[in-house]
Amino acid sequence: MDNEMTLSFVALSENESLARIAITSFVAQLDPTIDELSEFKTIVSEAVSNAIIHGYDEDGKGIVTVHAVREGDVVSVVVKDEGKGIPNIKKAMEPLYTTKPDMERSGMGFTIMESFADHLQVESEPGVGTVVTFSKKFHSMKMKQIS
């Protein structure tokens, strides 16, 4: 492991940007391309938003934890909540599926996360919470110069 960070925060929508900023700073040392950084921030945003909105109903009481590890040019992230959990992960991962249709949301974003991550895993148990784990390899200029 080359570096690691953990960030925990109250499940409020305004803290989604905090997670995005923290993870951006964490991966900046890899000198990512704008596309890589944008994709990575999107995955984090989707996972954190799901925890806040679907896991905790934005109750402002639950805690979301983001843990990231960098090994070489690969960053692995775990986003964890102890909220409601997902009763049917396969269904939740379908495009446009949402538990909040009244909020005009375009789904839970798992399809987007899968398309931007090299690896994505979702584990959940109703009443216990959800863990979203993903990794992405960066092909930055800095890493190319080192090789």
C-alpha cells in the first residue's frame, strides 16, 4: 500500500461534495487525466449519494464512511453505510431502478459506476447496510514517466 485515507461524515446531501473533494485530493498525486478524475468522482458521488438518500433517507443521523487505498496506479475505494440495505441487489443494479421514484432520480447509478470502474462489487443486507467496493487503474502521465 502506497497511501490510504478514511473519511466519515453524517448522511447529509451536502456532504457528498465533501467526499468528492477529499477523493479528488487523494488521487491528485497520480496526476490523473481530466477524464479519469471525472469518472472517479462520478463513481464516488453515486455511491455516497446512494448511501445518503437510499440508505438513510437523508436522516442526518447515519454515518457514511469512505475508505481509499492507493497501490501503485490503482485506487480502491469502499463506501459503507449502516442504513436500510438493499433487498435485491440485482434489481437495484438495473438501469433507471430507484427506490425514490418521487424524487425524479434517474436510478441508483450502479450502471454508471460499473462503466467507469475497473471492478465494482455491491454487498448489502436489509436492516444492516450496504458496502460498495470499486477500483480504478489510472493511466496518468506521471505513471507513464516512471515506467
